[in-house]
Amino acid sequence: MSLPQLWMAYLTYPTILFYFTLIAISTGVALALAPKLGPTLITILLVVGIYPFAWYAIHRFILHGRWLYRNPVTASLWKRVHFDHHQDPHLLDVLFGSPLNTLPTIAIIVMPIGWGIGGASTAFAALATGLVMTCIYEFFHCIQHLAYKPRWAWVSKIKQLHVLHHFHDEDGNYGITNYAADRLFGSFYKDARARARSAHVFDLGYDLDEAKRYPWVMKRTGAPPKQRPDGARSGSSAR
């Protein structure tokens, strides 16, 4: 895949276009409410700084937790937002999060920050910033999962780290572009030699035994959990 093809896949995806629209709307609302420069800049900087740690917490403790699939009410949500992505890491249809799930999460996290700093205007500035950060994350997420070879060394490195998360050990390297939280909380590893390969890297612990106890995800899938993606070689791992 070439860089123009990557941009085309990204910029024409409906979810990304929807985010761009919401960025324009939330920015317009923030400007219409006569924002003050100082509080707005502080809000933007705080959201940018908090975003990777919020993503880390959600990714590690919610998306990789087991309580969502053990509840029939939330099993379908877990299947869509993360299980399907680990079962088929290169499948574009589940590469991007559903706006029905991502938008409330972004708003709940960032808008109170903005509201506390400067009221309604900075609350919408915070929302716009959160959406911009999401679009940036999703672009690099595309690089990490689609057949594109980055030219910049640091982009290649973060791709390698994310590929390890999907193909070697899921209990680490939870970041997308920023692995500061992984380093801080002890979940970072730099290569496949750093730890043993996980038996649950593709099923996130939802193996056949778990599926028999908590069948709701398997029923929605229509098949038992896969131990490796379609087309992958047995025992394959990132190097």
C-alpha cells in the first residue's frame, strides 16, 4: 500500500468523515460562545496531555477486562469494540471504533475538564481537541494495521510495538502513538524476546472454555473464538 492509498482509505472512511464534521461543529460552537484565549489554550494542552493516559486506562482495564463479555448486556459491545479487532487485526471494518461508543466516552472524559476551566466555550473546545486526538490516533492505527511500510523510523517503531500487542502478547504495549503510560505502569516491552508469547493474544482470554461459560459473544459471532486470524500461520509472531 502506498501513502496516497493509505490516505484514501483513511479520509474516505465514514467514521473519520463524521469525526471531521463534529470537529467543525464543536469548534464553531466554542467560537460562537466567545472563548478567552488563556483558558482555551490551557484546556487544549490538558486534553492533549491526558488523552494517552485515558486511552491507556480504557484499553487496559475495560477493553482487555473480562467483565464485559461475562455480562449478556455488554457482551455485544465488547465484541464490537475490541474482540473482533483482535480476532482479525487487519480487518478495516472493525479497525475504527463505533461513534456510538467513542463519542460518549470522549465527551464524558474531556468536556468536564473544559467546563471546569472556562465554562461552555472551553467544554466544546475540549470536545473538539478530543476528536482531533482521536482522528490522529486512528490515522496511526491505520498505519499499524494496514499493509503500509512507514518511512520514518519513529512511525516504524510505534507500529512494531503495536503489532507486538496484537501478535505476541496482548497484556502490554497498550498505546497507539504514545507509550509513556506503558512505561510508567510496567506494561511496556520492546520486542518479542522480552516476554513469552501469550496463548490469548487473539482471543483476549475468551477461549472455548470461556465461550461455553459465557456464550453471548460466540452466539453473536456464529463460531467459536479463533486462535489466530484467517490466513495467519500457526505460531506466527512479530519479530
